[in-house]
Amino acid sequence: MSSSQAGRSPLKLLSRFGTLFVLLLLCVFFSIATLKDQHPTDEGAARALASQISRDYPGTPGVLIVVRPGEEDLLYAASLEEELKRSGANILGKVTGKPSEVRRKLEEMGSAGTKLDVVATHNFSAQGVLAGEQFKILTSSHPSLQSAKVLKPPSVRWPVFLKISNLMDILNMISVIAIIAIGMTMVIITTGIDLSVGSLIAFSGVIVACSARELGINPDSGILLLLGCVLLGIVGCGLLGTFSGVMVTAFGIHPFIVTLSIMSIARGMSFIIADGPSDVVIETESYRFLGAGRSLLGIPNSVILMILLYLLAHLLMTRTVLGRHIYAVGGNREAAHLSGVPVKRVLIIVYTICGALAGLGGVVNSSLYGAGSAKSGVGYELQIIAAVVVGGTSLAGGSGRIMGTLVGALILGVIANGMNLTGVTTYPQMVVFGLLILVAVLIDQLKNRKTGTASS
């Protein structure tokens, strides 16, 4: 291997996996920045506390469970109670209220002479009446309570950023942007642009909500009618994408102008159909399955959909004739035409795909909130384009990878989430995102300039 080839090899690796390396660096940075003591309240923490109690108090210890009101705490309390009963503990009661209710319960037990060994709780409830001196003062006047101790699960030092719930939030947050970015990647590879996708999100959501309302869909209605409304929203946006493609190919209008017009048209139509800016509520809980539901291992359904779509899009772009044609059209449209590639048909297809995926993104977005809104999707087109560009797709066309776009969307999501966790306010975040897009475009331009110099 020559020295020039050896020098190019690391640069080639950096060019191919640079965005993934950046994503990893960001994850490491925000993990360090958010490292702090965590106080678990999940089933694992309940099992750990029950195991400690059974080990330290053999036999039949008297246990009072204290948690806050709330779904997570109630699940923790139920799991703790089940584990303690299994180990033979005597559950004396369960308090899920305010500190005053805890005090009242302890005084009642003390007055009745009930033997209490352990108050089983967690860090958030081990405050006030259960904290240090206050607990000692309260129990000292009741002989049956004097030996009682407050026990809670041990703390764990772990980054807030790397908590499973936070990682799921990041994936859920980027799902709509990432889904639509698939179509935007195809459009940009062909040297086009689609500014209408943000408005199509609103258009799709409004169509689904209004058609569901007109059909009288309610919780007792069948799923087929609701699916019909969803398909109507997706197909409607796909047809607007087809219209954009026809305007670009048949009349030679620049994609920027065409999609800017569609952006305004779709937004206006959304307000007209919704009869104003008010949300159109979808009166069935089953519609929220896609946007807010979780089915497989606690992973949000929107994230599962996103992953499936990226796998399909990756196969489309790397294993099919259409994928090769998309790259050919972006690389050199005239050469592609002379080689027999149906350039106009390919362009219409990519704009249709982009429109349909924007419609699907609108369905996911409206499903999350259970309503369609003509105001939704504002500014999304910039975030979607940013995800594509940051992911390594060249604005000059001809190059780019679908999986790179997914990494680009993850980078945007990680930065937004990390800045929120570290207390960075909205306005500095806007500056950071603007600089990020500028740097990504600058790198793309320098790379294209270097490629051009090398070829000449």
C-alpha cells in the first residue's frame, strides 16, 4: 500500500463514520455532565429493599410501606408489598398520602401498641416526618415504635442522560423528524429540496381528525374506519408530493419555489378544513396507540415504526434499481438520462415518497396528542433538513446515506435533550442548532471542493 493510500484510509473512515463518532462524543459528554446520585423507584429497587429487610430482619418483621401518590410510586409499593409478603414479612399498612397522613398512621400504631420494625419507603418519601430527628422524636413517645428504622433502596451514581426513560424520550422525540427525513434524504440526493413537509404534518393530522369527526368515530367504532382516515391523510400528503414532483419535472420550476408554494397552500388548507386554529380532537383512545403507546419491551410504538422504516429505506437505497437511479439522478442528471434512467419518473417518485412520509409523520404527531392541529409542524422542515445535512447527505446531490440521516436526527435529539438536562435555555439552543447546520454545510462544501480538486 502506498503512503498516499495509507493517508487516505483514515480520512475515508472519518468521512464515512464521522457523524457516528460525533454522536458518541456527545453521548459521553452529556453522560459526564449529568452524572449524579439516582434514587430508583422501580421494581428492581423494590426487590433490593425487600431483600435487605428479609436479610436484616429474619422472621416476621412488622413493616409499614410509605410512598407518594402517583402511578410510579403505586407500582413500586405494590411490587415491594408482594416481595415482602413472599419473604414472610407482616405488612402493617400502606400510606400513599401526605406527611401528615404518615404521622397520623404512626401515632395510631403507637397508641395501639402495634410493633413496628421497618418503615419501607424510598428517598423521596423519606423526608419530613420520616427524616432523622423528627422520626426519633415521634417514635420516642411510643414504646412499640422505638426500635423502628426507616429503610430505602440504596442510591446509584449514574448519568441522568443514560437513564432508560431518558433514552426512550430522545428516540420518541426525534421519531417524527426522523421518519420524514427519510423522504427528505431521497429528495436532497436528487439535488432537490422540500420545504412543505412541516405544513404537510399539520395537513395530515387535520385530515385524519376531521374525517374521523365527520364519520362519527368514537371509542366503540371499528378500527377499519380509523385506518381509513389515517390512509386518507397519508395519501392526501402523498398526492401533494406528487404535484410538487410534476411541477419540478414538467415545468422546470425550481423545487425551492414549488415546495415553498405547497407549504403555504397546505398550511392554509389545514386552517380551512379545521375551521380555524383550534385543535380537532379524535374521540377514540385507540388512535393514540401509534404516537403514545408502547408494546414491545416498553419501546414506544413510534420508535419501532421509525426503525422499521429506516431498515426498509436502507434496503431500497442500497439493494434496488430505484435506489441506484436516485443516486444516478443526483450525481449527473444528464448522464443518467443518456444512460436510460427515467429521470422525471424518479423525481416524481421521491417527492411522492417525501410527501407520504410527511403525512405519516403527521399521523404519528397527531396520535401523540390525540388531536389534529393546523398549527402543528411549524419549523419542522428546518429540523428535518438539518438532520439530513448533519447526517452527511450532500446538498450538491448524488451522495448520502439513509442510516447517516438517522444518526443526524439522533445528534439533534441528543443535543436538545442534553442541553435541557444541563439547564440551557431555549434561545441559546437556537444558536447552537444554527451553528451546527452551518458547520455541517461548511464541511460538505469543503469536501465537495476537495473532491473536485482531486478529480481535476
